[in-house]
Amino acid sequence: MQIPVRVSGEGLGEWMMVELQGVLKTSSQLTMGGKLLGDLHFNKQGIPILMIGHHILHGSVQDLPKPLAVMRKVKADDEAQESHYSVTAVMKRKVIFKNRPKPIVMPENVKTVV
């Protein structure tokens, strides 16, 4: 079976993969699909920082051994055309978090305003 793949004529976007090593546990039995996981930031040195709840993780950026294509399926409008996949972006790097998360602790002399 042949699967037609087309690259759009416009410039392709570049995505990064986020890799978490370990287990992510939630306080409830709800699934995390479609929900906000946390905030991803990069400091001035380019080091990725992920904040999940009251925890912070420091990661690193690595090149992928082989680039990955991000594709979406385009269904045919009529029977004369066939469905195909369109390449929308390429992933060449990943952000990896492999250290244990550290708790975010507020100093005692800082007052919070609610």
C-alpha cells in the first residue's frame, strides 16, 4: 500500500519534542489528555525550565539522531483524489528532563497577597 506524502510549498515549522523521564502522577485519577501540564521557559543561557504545580525541573536541549516529520492526514474532497499526508513541521531537537523535580519554596520573609 502506498501512502502519498506531500510537503507544503510554504516554509515548514520547526517543532521540539519534550521528553520526561519517570512517572508523572496526579493527585486525582483523572487523565491528563488535553490538560495543561505546566509552564516551559528558557533562561538567558538557553536552559529549559519546566514548572509543574509546585515543582521545577531543569533540562537540556539535545539533537535527535534522525529528524522526525510532523504530518496531518488530508482527506480527499472527491473520489477523483486520494487521501494523502501533508508534512507541516520537522522535529530536529528535543528538550529532555531527566532529573528529579525540586519543590518551589517561597522564602519566609516574602509576603503573598491574595
